[in-house]
Amino acid sequence: MEWMVEQVSRVNGAVNYRVIDEDTAIVADVKRDYEGEDALAIARLIAAAPTLLAALKDITPTMPPMNATCHVGMTTQDKCAHCRRIAAALAAIAKAAGL
Ligand SMILES: [Zn+2]
């Protein structure tokens, strides 16, 4: 899945962007009433979402629930920065899945 950003209009200083898929179907319209940098950043983030999600899934190991033993077995997961980062990544993946 490859999504791309295209500029669709510029009116009174506001620049609107559209995220489209490889068939040029519209994924999202990003419209802002002020300077275009924010709208472009948002459109780029949306366009990168499938790639970001796939990469995050690839590098994120599955993990037992919080408060289980940490990955190195020395403490609980909630006291380990590495395990907390993995939990945050898993939470982001779940959010993307609507869970
Ligand atoms: Zn750990």
C-alpha cells in the first residue's frame, strides 16, 4: 500500500492537501485555514501511516501483559524502560487497529 500527498488548492494563504492511494483514490483531504506547513505535515504523516505501521509491527515483539516479568527477568515490565517502550508500540498498533 503506497499513499502519496498532492497539493489540491491554495486559497488566501491556506494550502490544502490530499492523500491518495496508488489508484489515485482519495484517502484523506487535509484542509487548514492557515499557513500550509501544518497541513502538509499532517498529510505526510497520513501518507506514511501504512509504512509506519508495517515497520512498527516488524520491529515490535509481542509481550505478556504489564507487570509480568521484564524481558531480562530482573524486574517487572512497568519498571523497565525497554518494556515500557514495547508496550507503547503495542498500544499504538492496537490504536491503529481500532482496538
Ligand atoms: Zn524489560
